[in-house]
Amino acid sequence: MFSYIKIINLYLFLILLVFSNLFSTSSIAHEIKPSIADFTYDESYLNFKIRLNAELILSNIDASTVLNTDSSSLSEIYDKFRILSQKDLEQIFQNSWSEISSNIDIKINNESKKIILIKTEVEDIKNFEISRDTHVYFKVLLDKNSEQFTFKWRKNYGPIILRENNNNKLEDELLTEYLQSGIESSQFSFKENNFSKTFYSFAKFFVLGVQHIIPKGLDHILFIFGLFLFSSSLKILISQISIFTIAHSITLIFVSLSLMRINPQIVEPIIALSIVYIGLENILKKYIKEYLRYIVILFFGLLHGLGFALVLSDIGYRRTDLFINLISFNLGIEVAQISIVLILYLLIALNFAKNKNYRMFFQIPSSILISSIGLYWFFERINFF
């Protein structure tokens, strides 16, 4: 009896854990994306064009702690800014520029410089359920002694991607850097080629891969959980994860080489359906031949690879860095996936999987749960409600 109580308690804990995350990562339309800063420079100015979410910044939502605007206590303020017209939002943003720019620290030769606003452009998106981007153009004065600069902005503004644009440099001399919330960039040189150190680039994309699963990839976590529920055998789990890895690596490479294109409005709903299917397959386990399971995992791995590629395509990695970026990003994903599997195996499989009531008390209810969540996400991602 004691073991049954432990199973039930563990199951209830997982339900609470999943649902606490479920409603904090609701609609893709309100998901917080990294900002992107493209910069150029000449003899006189360092020029920036930043794609950001103006409503997010104006509402003071802390993008370093939440993944979705709906989960913030300030979401109503965000929505009020969201319904404003282009011109009204541009005017409010420009009126707030003095305060906003004070939270952006651009140092030339280690000395903070004044930022000069050029213009602000808000995208014309009338559908309230679709987040809109604002493009902010500004510049910093340079002189003949300017050698290098660093970029940092307020932690609450969230992560940002820095991308160099320079027609006078070869592609492999251009630098891209992903900055976590509130982190200062490395030094960018005006007078020397900007080569990223191999280890630094590797570490950046590795961390990005881990974070895409833990904590940001709840849909991918549920898919892995669904694989675990089919069989608690560590050998079978490793086989399934390996097939999944090979499959998503294939599509990730194809997209990165521009051999495939991604439409997130199609990919994201289908990823949700893959979770529904995996859960249903676990419930109907005795009717499923094992080799079909591997074919299904291969197919859904290809699909999830498109989801992973959305992250890398948004960052705008350079072709010459493609190999190291893909390896490190994939390794980050795999470390996160294997960690999830090992935790599930140690906490659940070793203690409860051999219990005769394991399937009735845990495997089937959990599969119903993840299928239900996947179905909810599917309808949400097609804007059904």
C-alpha cells in the first residue's frame, strides 16, 4: 500500500508541475522573443537598428523572469499598449526614450556614450493576437580614437542578439552574439577583424540549446516524457532518444543550409499534435508494433527539428560558423534531453515501473494528461480560442 501512495503522490506532483507551466506559456502570440540588434559603423557613427517589443518595454514586464506576457501581473498594461495605433505607440515610445535609452549602455573604449535616437517604426499588425515588432534606429558618435565598443541593456528587457553588418568584411569576419538578459557583450573592434573564439561561440550555442529545452521547451519536455511512458527500459529509451536526435539534426541542418523553409504557423501546431499522438500511442501500447514506434519517432524528430531551427534562424548565425554552432546547439539539446530521461528513470522507473499497478496508476493517466495538454496547445496555436 505504501508504494501505491508514493505513486499517487508523485503523479499528483507531476500534474501540478505540468499545469503550473502550462498556463505560464500559453499563446505563441504573446511569447517573449529575443530582441535583435543589427549594427553598422563608419568613421563618424556606430549605427543600430533594434527589433524589439515596444509594448513589453513600456509596460515594464520583466522579460528576464517570464516567457509569456500573459503570465505577468502587468499583462493588462501590456494589452493596453498593444491595442494602440502605430502612430500612438510610436509617439509614446519616443516620449519615453530618455528613460529607455538610460537603460542601454554602449561603451566606446570602456566609456559610456550618449545615444541619439533617429526614428522609431512600429509594424502595422491589426490582429491583437499577433505580437508586433518595433524597429528602433539610433546612433552613437565616434571619433578617430574609437577602437572598440560593448553593448548592454537592462535585464528586464530580456535577451538580445547582436549582429554585425559590414559590406567591407568577409562573411567569416562578421560577428553574432547572443546575450542573456542583462549580460554585457564581448568587445567589438572597429579596426580589427571580429573573430569569435571557438570556445566562446561553442559555449554560447550550447547554453542556448539547453535553455531551449529547459526551461523554455515544455512541449519538447512533454514529448520526451511521452517516450519515457512507452517503456521504462533504459536501453529502449536511449534507442528512441538517439533516433529522435538523428532526425531533428537532419532537419536542423537542412533549414540551416536554406534547403528548407519554416512556417511556424504550421510547424508549432503539428508539434502539439505529435504530443497528442505519443500519448494516445502509449494508451494503446499493446496494439502498437515496436518497429512502428521507431518510425513514428523518426517522423516526429524531423518535425521537432524544424521547431529547433526556428531558434537558430532567429539568431542569424553566419554560414562560416554553421558547423560549430550546430554541434554546440545540438549538444545542448541532447544534454537537456538526456538529463530529463535520467531524472525520470531514477525517480520513476527504478522505484515504480515494476509494480503491477504502474500502468493503471501512472502510465495511462499520465499519457491521457500529456495528450490533453497537446490537444489544448494545438487549438491554441491555430487561434481556435
